[in-house]
Amino acid sequence: MITTRMTRRTALTSGAALPLAASLGSGPARADGHEGPQNALQNTFELGDFQVSTLLAGTRTVEDIQTIFGMNVSPEEFADVSATHFIPDDKSQFFFTPTVVRTGSETVLFDTGLSAQGTTAALAQAGLSADDIDVVVLTHMHGDHIGGMTDASGNPTYPNARYVTGQVEYDHWAAAGNEGFDAKVRPFAEKMSFLGDGESVASGITSVAAFGHTPGHMAYMLESGGEQILLMADTANHYVWSLAYPEWEVRFDMDKSAAAQTRKRVLGMLAADRIPLIGYHMPFPGMGFVDTAGEGRFHYVPATYQMML
């Protein structure tokens, strides 16, 4: 069973999110990705002997949304599906959610967010500083996952960390001539180790190949005390237009056919085995479950109090 550790520190830092939120302001998206006040920047729960925190490193509203999701369906179908799920068909709220895992021996951060500022602010609400991070895992090399590798001055955000990513992913971007990768990731090459499918980051953290969104995109299974949760990263980028309809094309998927096949495989496994997930772009706190909803379709069930028991 997944439980929450309501320690004195957790209670204090959870309460502290409200005054911090008031300082975030409103209006256009800030440099840290936040757009308007937030009432929580972190969500912490126990997974066996692990302590896991999802971190709201940024959020913003994006319009003209069918240029991103459902690119291969008609506007009428897109509008009908959106209305059925009580969401607008012309805009969406994007969430950017790194995850930090305290294993008992190491503190592991998955992805660094849009910027150092946004992620370290959320880490602070979880009772951690950048210096506390022992391992940084990059699920893939899109800018909203690598943007926080360095601060505004170009200094490493996590000076005490070692770095881990997928070999296929790194090799692709190293040869791509990509400005973001060259600025944010390549300088860490000598401190980086590389994984294939089914390999270990640390005890209880295993890589899961989820290629398609990018050539070497990885998910990670967290396992402790007989409990599991899949950190699926960008396997599905929206709980309706991507997760519920895995064959709908997403602009950000570099290989759209492979991404669709990966979604069906990974989501089918989660539904069959009733394993919860953390999704980088799911509505914060980014956690939920998957059920089947007919042939080739799925239903996202947001976590409520399950993680608190």
C-alpha cells in the first residue's frame, strides 16, 4: 500500500507552499514557467521504503491545441471527445513535473524542468536543496526536461550529482547539432553514465524503454517494499488526447507510429497490473492509474487519497 509520511517537516513544508505561491504573481508565464499563483509545489508520499515527491516546476496555458494533439483526427471528433471529458477544445493547461526519490541511500532527481529556478523552488518545498541531489536522471533531451541542468549563469544546478540517461537517447542528440542539448547536457558528458532497457539507476529503480516520443525516451519503474509506481515521463503527454486515445498523433512525438505503439504497450501493462503512474505532463500532482476503455483506448483515473493511506 502506498502511504504518505506526515512528518513534522512534511507538514511544515506543505503549509509553506501557500505563502510562496502568493509570491509567484499572475499574468504572463514567468522565467520559471509558472503562470499565476499555485497552491502547491510538491506532493510527497511513501512507496515502501522510498519517499517520493512530485514537483510542480512550471505550468502554463497553451492555445490552438489541436496543432499539438489529435493531429490525425477531424476537428469535429476532437471537439466531441473534449466535450465528453469536460475540457475545452481550444486550449490546455500544461504541467511540468520532475520527480525526486529519496531511496534511503541516495536522492535521485528525474528531469530538471524548464529552468533551475522552477525546480529548485519546488525542491525546497519538499525539504531539499540542489546540493542534496546525488543523481540526476534525464528521461530524454527535450528542453522542458533539461532546462534546469544549469542556472542562469551557466553553473551546474546540482553540483554534487552524478548523471544518468539512456545510451540511445544521448547518442541521437549528441549527433543532432541541437543547441539546447549542446548547452545543457553535453558539458556533463564526463559525469554521465548510460543505460539500456531494464538496467538499474539505483537499487529499486529500473529503466524501461519507451521509445518514440524521442529516439531513446525512457520510463523508470520504482519498486520498494513490494510496491511499484511507473515514472512514465512523456510516454503520454495529456490524459485525454494522448493517454485515452493512444493513436492520436502528438506534434512532439518524433516517431509518431513508435510513440503510439509504446503508449499502447506501456498503458496496457499498467492497466493489466494495476500499477500507478507518475506522468510528467499529467495534471499536478501528476499521479494516477490507468484502466481500459474499449479496444485500443484507456481511461485515466487521477490519484486522490490512495497515496495518503
